[in-house]
Amino acid sequence: MNRILIVEDEERIASFIEKGLRANGFTTTVAGDGEAGHAYALTGGFDLVVLDIGLPGRDGFTVLRELREARVTAPVIVLTARDSVRDTVAGLEGGADDWMTKPFRFEELLARIRLRLRTAARAPEVTVLRSGALSLDLRTRRARAHDRTVDLTAREFVLLELFLRHPGQVLSREQILSHVWGYDFDPGSNIVDVYVRALRKKLGADQLETVRGMGYRLPA
């Protein structure tokens, strides 16, 4: 089941899209501003993003640029009231996969979403993630650090995969919780710190950096 992130500050439009997508078998999450949309998308837990441009906090152009800089490869369909050629070109050159203007017909949005998901599914699948002395084989679920094979628990595997997909990027405890444990997990828990310490013991103390007051980072 494909997971769609809807980043839209107009509640009526967001609800309209969400209901239509759920009726067609998609799992949806709605973010009402640029900051929340950016944080959700960075978790890597979505197959496609529907992104408004005129967002409070962080506008859609900024969100899009930062996602592509962070190597988030999920297709992005921009849905906006802006219809100038300049804005369209800026969005597409900034990393958008498609551009739709409001008002729109849901049937057309649905068709474009399905097309982008099919196109993404045909892309070559990455089976081994690497950064420095670390590697993670997604098929065999084996990790290697400095040419040593490392045994990981299921949670450790998902956590290491998250870091390897975002090398050099600071991931907050909230982002890690949402990706590895889900948003129903207690945000006040120290479970992230416990698992980071466990990974350091297995991979090497220098592999995961603590960024005080922000979170953790895998050195690029």
C-alpha cells in the first residue's frame, strides 16, 4: 500500500485530497505547514509527496529544495494556485516531478500520482547502502563496519538504514522515533539514545555523532 504525504495548509483542500486517496487504497498523512511537511518527508517513510507552494513557515520551494539536497528521492507533485510559467519552471528545475494548478480535478491528480508511482517503481533499486567504512545490504540484512560483519537486531537495522539514507544530516529524536517506532511511541522515551549507544558499540564510537540539542548524525 503506497504512502502519500500531503503538505497543504488549506484544511478543506487537504481533507478533500486525503479522503479521495484513502478511498482509492492509499495511506495518507497530512502536514499543515512547511516545517511539519519537511520533517515528515525526511523520515523517508513516504512513496510520494503532494506539496503546496504557499505554505506558512517554510514555503514549498524551500521544502522541495531541501528535500532534494537531503537526497530524498520520493516523487513530488506540486499542487498550487500559482500558474505563471516562471513558477512552473522554478518548481520543475528545483526537483518537482509534476506541477498542477488549483482549482483541479481529483481524477487528474489521482492519475498523475499513479503515473509517478509507476515510474518510480521502475527505477533501479538500491540494494546496498554505503557511507565511509559502513555498508548495509538491504537484501541479506547484513551490515559491515571496517570489513567486519555486524549482527543487528530488527530495530537496529531500520535505524542504521535511516542514517545511511541521510548521511551528514542531523536527525532529531522525533524524526527517528517516527520512522523506526511510529508516532504512537512515547516522545519522552529515551529509547532512541539507547539504540544509538547499541549501534555505536557494534559499529564504532565514531560512527554516530551527537549534535547537542538537535539529535544525531552519521558523518558523510
